[in-house]
Amino acid sequence: MDVHTHLTHKAFKLDQDQVIKRAEESGLGAVVVNGLEPKSNREILSMRAKSPIIKAALGIYPIEAVNDSLPSDFPLEVESFDVQEEIRFIEEQAKSGALVGIGECGLDGYWLGEESFSKQESVFEQLLDIAMKYDLPAIIHTRKREKRSMEILRSLGVRKVNFHCYGGKSKLAIQGAEKEGWYFSIPANAKVNQLFTKLLKELPEDQILTETDAPYLSPDRNTRNEPANVVRTVNLFAHLKDWDVGEAKQKIWNNYQNLFG
């Protein structure tokens, strides 16, 4: 399964249906499409009719969470919207049973500075409240703010957590998995990324999931990523554990069922 992908991205505009078909043909049982802001959140809800493997997770990306206070020369294109109104919409969808997760959501210290941290954390905590209220996993983006994200999760008592594309210290990840039961989804480029390979080796095997973050993080240089590529991570996981591929598939699928139900 792919627990974190962005099939609403413009990179899939011309062949979204074919990408979903290739995921099905590759044996995926679930593709969790993650939202970032109002447009993608709504597109994801409509996408679910395309295939039973498409699952919806709605969220607000940290940069979008502070869209009304970004500097005029901010290097990324960010649309303006009412964050509180979108939080209410996400809760309505969670209440209706349309979602398998809340995400992505979290904190960013790569693109954003300290002046934004308070507002980022407020939005993050509101989305975590929704996740806990409706017993949904929170799919976490945290870049350069891994430790703080974990502090917030612990302070709120959030148990159902998946860290997507975790880039912090492996020690913190292993502690989070062992002590808190948090999950970590490993991208499809794990074979060429030392941290992701290390996490596949050292995380508790019951806390590992697979993702692509497609169209980003392709295992092949200068190509678009897509959900079917999670097969490579499963194969690498089997190799590192000296298992057959079927055993690795079953373990990761069981982990998905345990978190996403």
C-alpha cells in the first residue's frame, strides 16, 4: 500500500486513471491520497469513485496553514484561503466517515521561520484534535521540526500516528516507534537514501509502512514517482530482513490494517 501520495498533483493531470490502474496491477490494496489545502482536499473526495483502492486523507500543509502571513517574496506559490473554515470542512468529512486519515499536517522549519511557528502549531493541534475525536490516524509532515512535533504529539496523547518521509534523527524515530507505537512510512527511494534504509533496518518491524510521496522522491533520477513504486520498498524490506517478499508484503499490509483499520 501507499499511505502518502499526491495524485491530485498536476503531474498526474493527463494520466491519473492509468497511474491508478498500474497501482492495482502491481498488487496495491490501498492508495491513501493526502490533501494539502481546499482544492486538493475536494479533488481527493471525488477521486474515491475511480477505484476501491483510493482512500481519502484530508489535511492542511504547514505552509498553507499560514497562507495569510507569508511574505510577498515567498518562493512558493500558495493560494489564500480561510484556514478555520477548512478545518471545519475537514471535521465534517471525518464525522461523515469519508476519511481514513487526517493529513498531511504538521510543522515545517525548512521553508518557514520562527515567526510562523505559533500559528503552525495551532493549526496542527486543531487537526490532531479531529484525528483523535474520530479515531483516525494523523499523517505527519515534519521538516526540521521533528522533535517539536513529537513533543506536541506526546502532550496531546496522540496514539495513531504515521510520520511520512521522516528526515530527522533515527534515534528519535526508533524511540517514537518503540515507546509510543508510532508508525513511519518509508518512501520508494529507500534504496538510495541512507536514512530510509537505516529506518527499514532498525525500526520495529510492526511500525513500518510504505509510501511514495508521488510525484516526488522517485527511485529513479529525473522521473515522476507513482504508487506502483512502493513494490521496490517492499522488496528492499524483504532483502534487509532476509524474508521472502510475500512475508514482507503481509507484514506491511498488517501494519496498515492495524493503523488505518
